[in-house]
Amino acid sequence: MRSWLLALGALFLVACSPAPTAPARLGDYRSAGELRVATRVDPLSYREDPDGKGGGFERDLLVALAQRLGVPIQFKTYPDALGALDAVVRGDAHLAAAGLTHNGNLPVRWSRSLRDVDYVIAGRDDGADLTNERDLAGHTVGVRRGSAAADALDAIQRRGTPLKPRHPKAGGDQGLLELVAKGSLEFAATDEVQFALAANYFPSLHIALPLAAKSSIRWAFPDDGAGDLPEQVDAFLAAAHKEGSIARIGDRYFGHIRRLDEDDITNFLARIERRLPAYRRHFHDAQAVTGIDWRLLAALAYQESQWDPLATSPTGVRGIMMLTEDTADRLGVDNRLDARAAILGGGRYFAMLRDQIPDEVPEPDRSWMAIAAYNLGMGHFNAARQIARGLKRDLTAWLDIKQVLPLLSKPAYAARLKSGPARGGEAVVTAENVRNYFQILSHYEPPYVPPLDAAPIKLPPLRLGSRPKRPTETAMADPPRPSLGLHVPADAGPLDQDSGRSTSSPPM
């Protein structure tokens, strides 16, 4: 009897208790006073540099969107794309932007397309050969959950090919590709752009098989309660496509990633281990003097000389930074074959060129333009800007300038320029290669933070006016090149015997 009364009392309490309330959904971005975005850390979606500065294709586009809407933007990162989507479904974010591909089965609204996506199966050079999807039978393929690539693998299995999908919990597409490169995973199904990014760090990767799947990157909104935000976003994206701003932001992050081949990357990685240690401290000092990331200066030096302090070209440029005699004189560099003096001088010269780029040009476009000027000379670079202005191109965007630079060699344009013709296409190749080398160095080499008690670095004064008499340049002893344990492939090229390039830039 007592137990029955207790049970009846419990039922009464439950009946009289208020029903649990659903968590409050996030209000309209206007009432919230900000645009809240759910994202994930990914090279193409969102990233933060060591100094806390944000970047990424989708991030930059979203910042422009928030400016158009007139509100600040707040990013919250989640471990994966599904977490970002779940935040939108729960009403914790106004939209999700995490490399999401359109999926009509999910309870969200989708924006119009940001960019189209092709998919591939990536493997190692020494892995199993694939000629068609049936060859995947019995093999392990890593894939990101919820992606269009995962749907493509499901379709292959429904067509009768038994494969073994794997879904590692962290790392996204880049983590999958790293597992393949290290031999921990046979294959990975991924976005072709993600593959191209990873191949810059792991040259053993290759496309084993194209996937018969296409999709598009989009943003996701709550299925209800989104207000007019989806319509405003679609109008913004339509204008961004028409005005070319999406193309310019896309070029900023992955317009350069397919320029180096496997041998280029293999040689570069080997020389990071065997050549760079002897000169790293000089690049650190050049950063301390100029404020320019030492890895960018090192990437420029590699493009110029492959870090060979004795490099010489038939045109007279010499040293690890391939300085002309006149430029070295103005910088007070008496011996271009002295690696330290040349690196400090070349870094100083690059900083001077970058300072001459108009203030309205943002980073990183400003640096890519300065690299082109390093190759061409500022006179020729300004001539390219003059052509771009006449063609009504965007003078602040590297994408527009690099499309104009090759015109410097065309007689119809060069005849109208005071500076005359120039190999502008070569300057584009130089800048795009440096972008790749800088990206690779940033992946493997940490940033440099000068110690607070570092002694000031003394530089020779700039020499203006007539050129002083120079002492005879003498070759400095090349410092030892310690090995840090990287296995150098047999086909990586003669790392210590080559004497540098015959020109200041690679052939087109």
C-alpha cells in the first residue's frame, strides 16, 4: 500500500511539473548584433595564424558579407563539418561555413554555390594501381563523414564493389591525406583542391582514380527562423561572382597550388633539411630588420638561387638573393657571395619594393606584387600597372595584375611603354613559385619571434648617387649543411654539387 502511494505521488509531481523548455534559438543577426558563424579549422575554410590573425577562403568571404550586412562577425570552430551543421540545426549559429557540400536530405537551407568541387581517390606512388572503381574492392578508403565523397563511396558499394570505408575523427581531409602519405591508410576520397594542397607537403601522393562525383561548396542556414538572411546571402554571392571578388579570394588561397611538380617539391623538402639550416639564422636576422616573415624571404631566396650562395647568372646577378651589381651597391653589399650580407641586403631591398606598392593594395597581394617587382624591377612593374589601368583591371588584386604582366612582352603593348618590353610571364612564375615555397615552409618551419634582449643588427647605409668603386667579390666558405634526418631520395638531384641556376628565374 505504501509503495503504491509513493508511485501515485511521483506521478502527481510529474504531471504538475512544467514541461522542459527547448533551448532558446538565436535571434536574427540584427537583434543579436552580430553574425555568428559555425565553422571548422581547415586550410580552405577557416584558420588562425600564430599571431591570432584569421584567414581562409570562406572566412575572408564571410568577413566581406558581414561588412555588407553592417554587423560584426563571430566565428566558433567545431571539430568537424557535422558539428558546424549541428550548431545551425540547434539554432546556435546563423549559418555554417565548413567546406559543406549540398545535401538535400539534411534539415537545413542551402545558399547558392560558392565554388564547384571535383573529387578524387588519392593514394601513394608506391600503392596499389587503380584503373576503375572495381579495383577498390577490399581496399581501405578514408573519407570525411557527411561529405559528397562519402556519398560517392556509398554509391560504389551499392554498385557491387565491397570496399572498407574509414572515418578518422580528426584532421579533416588534410589529416586523411597525411595518413595516406605516411602509409597508415591505403587511399583517401577527397576534394581535388584539398589533394593539391596536401601534395605540396607530401609529394608521394598522387591521384589514383577520379571519382564520378561533382558537388558545390555552400553555406547552411536553419531550416526555419533564418529570416531574410538566406536571401541576403544569395544576393551577396551573386554580386561576388559577377564582380570577381570570389575569384580573387579563391586565387589568394589556391590559385598557385598546382605549379610545382613532384620533383620540385621533393628537392625543396630535401634542401630544407640539408641547406636551410646553414642560413636560417641569417633569414631570422633579415626578419628582425625588415619585419617580413623570414619564411617568405627564404622562399624568395630559394626561387632565386636554390639557397646556393655562389649562384651566378649570365646576366650578372649573383649570390643567394641574386642581386644585381647596381642594387648591391645601393644597399651597401660589397660582396654578393657573402650569404649573410646578401640575405640582409636582399631582404632590405624586398622591403623597399613592398613599401613602394600603393597603400590600398592589401596583403598578401602586396607581397606577391613586390616579388614580381623583385624579378622585373619596379619600372617594369609600374608599366604593368599602367596597362592594367587601361584595361580597367583591379590594381589592388594580384589575380588581375598577374593576368596583365605577360603583356609586357607583347610588342603592341611594349612599344607604348617608356620602360620597353620585359618578360612579365617570368615574373608571374617567380611569384607563384615563391607562394608555394612559402606555404610549404610555413607548414614545416615555425615562425621566428626575436628575443626581447636581442642586440640591434647593424646595416650598411644606403648609397645614393654615383656608384662607388667596389672591392673584388670573393667566394665565402659555404657553411656545413647538417642533416636533420630527412631521407633524401636518390632522384632528388645533386644537392651539394650544383652551382645554381643559369638565370634568375626558372624557364616558363
